[in-house]
Amino acid sequence: MAGLLEGHIAAVTGGGSGIGQGICQAYAREGAQVIVFDNNPAGADETVGLIVAAGGRASAVTLDVTDRQACRNAAEEIAKTGNISILVNNAGINRRNPITGDPAAVAKDWDDILSINLDGMFNVTHAFLEQLRATKGRVVNIGSIQSFVHVSWPNSAAYTTSKHGVLGFTRALAAELGKDGVRVNAIGPGLIETRINAEARARNPDMVANVMRHTPLNRPGKPEDIAGPALFLASDMSAYVTGCIIMADGGFRTI
């Protein structure tokens, strides 16, 4: 039986760890050829190794999503062998510092977070736009519960702004590209346990406890909890779904 993504070429930014790695593995299991983008070559290679060991197809490409020309170069190189039909904009960072803190640090956080989380999403999407239009592709952007709320994190203006931007970008592109058959959606993860945030979770048990008080499922998520919605949005199961954000937050916004 063919997989849900048989015949597709999927590119995933930030695919070398955490949520991105989980999505790459899920896509490969369903038959997609996966291109793992990450600015950490070792992480990208790890993901490729896991996929190949499981019988899937994948390749690693080192990419800094803030480098617009590098994104264009990557798209041109990939087009030589085939156009992508799935793009996942997952690359992102977070730093939690109050905007009333040290001015230089606050400004650097703002520049770094917006350049990766928002500009990076634009750079990659724009670079692959013609491929996506040619394949009537689908785009999956990774937002956050902070695409809507910030009360539990009053010290992350830059991150909250960037994730509100992800939602706006998703809806704007869905409206514009629908005529070309391109679907654009987003996922809003809650607190997801990954290696990247392990230290932050260990340092801030009160934050974790506060999130859990607002999470009816009463547990943090895992990368596979995001991979499921990402698979749905990339497959033909969601053929009439565009411009939406699927919340995968354990019910956080219900309380």
C-alpha cells in the first residue's frame, strides 16, 4: 500500500532536531523524499541517518534561512533534480528576556528572532515559490500557542511577535496562492519536549508547571505530536484545508 506522501519531495527547515526531525521521519515513513535543511550539518546528517536506516529516502542540505541568496541557491540546485511539493517552515529560535532589560541584549534578541522566525520563513518560501506553484504544493508553517496568547510568557515580546507573524503570513499566502492550487496552513504547538529546550525546562520548573495547569491533557508534547498534524496538512487528506492553524497544544487555549 502506497504511503500518504508517495511521489512527493518535501523540504523541512530546522530538520536536524526536535519537531523538524520528527516531521522529517514521519514524511519519509509515508513515502516522501525528504530534504533536511538545517544550519547544523551534524543535526541534518543525524536525521538523514535515521531515515535511511528505516528504509526511507533523504538528503541533508546545510542552510541558513536568514541568508536570502543561499535560500535561492538551494532552490535552484534542488530544481535540477525535481521540484518540491511540500515545504515545512520549522526553523526557529526563542529567547525569553523582558523588553525592559539590557537595551543591547533586547535589540539583539529582537533582530535574531525576527530574522530567523519571520524573515527566514519568507526567504525559504519565496525561493521555492515557483516550484510550489508548479506542483500545486502545500506549505506547513510552524507557529505556536504564542501566535494567539502571551500571558504565560510576559518576557518574550520578540518571539510572540514572530509567531503572530507566522499566522498572518500563513493566511495571506493562502488567500493569494489558492488560485494556483497551493495550500498554506500552520500548526500551533504547545510546550514540546525537545533536546533544544531541555535545559530551559530544567531551569524553569515553575514555567513548566504553569503551562501544565493550563493543559487539559496534563503533559508536555513530543515531536511526534506535531508530526501527525504536519502529515495531515501535507497529504491529500487535507485537500480542502487552507489558511488555517491546527493547534497541537494539549488543549492549552481551552483554559
